[in-house]
Amino acid sequence: MNKQQMRFNALVLLGVVLILAASFAFADYYEGNFISDGYDPTMGNEIRYNSGTYAVPITPANAITRTIAYSVTAPFTAQIGTIPKGAIVSHVSVAITTAFDAGTTNVLLVGTSTDPDHYVDADDVLETLVSGIYVGDKPEQVVVDTDVYLKYTQTGGAATAGVARATVWYVLPPS
């Protein structure tokens, strides 16, 4: 390796170090919020970046989330929340925290009132195992305020256990 290549490698390394240092410095300016049932950051929990002179609004990833259990009553659906008009849904996740144990089938869906499996369909989640997070990957921009639901159905012997949490992640484009 000649001196010119060594200088180039050193400059690249220095650039990477500076980028990492800057990203850690900016990380101190973000405020996080714990996501709980019904949490909707569009309802007044605005996150801001403090530049020192101005409080500049940023466009964070927003989320609405809901937990559902095997014992949910008819119509076996829980409203997760409402995605505001113009929002871009990036992904939907479903985490099984307690395995569902109905006799024949356990099915979790995430969708709308007119399309119950719009975001997560029956084949996306393995409800009988506590495991990682299942992600539905149907990104879209919603054109009207859209209510999103988490639905659980079962067949065979009645379930005696099962809990899942669905989270819909979206961003609001800058206005």
C-alpha cells in the first residue's frame, strides 16, 4: 500500500468516526415515549429536536398498538387505533406474548373493517408459539382517516390461553 492509499484510508476512517460521533451527539436531543395500549403520538405528544436556538418539529415514526387475548368477546375484534389521513404505513408487527391454544385453529388478523386481513393475514403469524415478532409488509399511504383492528378467531376446543400485541407503524409526511 502506498502513501496515497494510506492517506485515503485514513480520511475515510476519520469520516466514519466523525459521522458516528455526530449521530451520538444528536441522539441526546430526542425524547422517547413508552408505547402502551391506545398510545397515539399524533394526539399532542409531539417530539421535537432542540437545535439550541429553535425547537424544530421532526417527523418521527408514529405507532398505535393494542393487546388482544384469547378471551376477547364477540365480535372478537379490538380497535388498535386510527391512522390519520395522508399517513404512510411502513409496517405492522404482531408479537405473541402468550401462545394461543384453541383446539383446531387460532387466527390473528390486522386490517380494516372492510378488509380484516389488509395488513396481516392468517398465514403471517404462528399463534401457537411465543416467539419473535411477525411483520406484515404492505406499506401504503392512507387517503382517509383509517380505523385499524386486531381480530382473533378460533375453532375446535375453546382456548384457555393466548395474548398478542399488534403495532401499526406510520409516518406523517412533512406539511
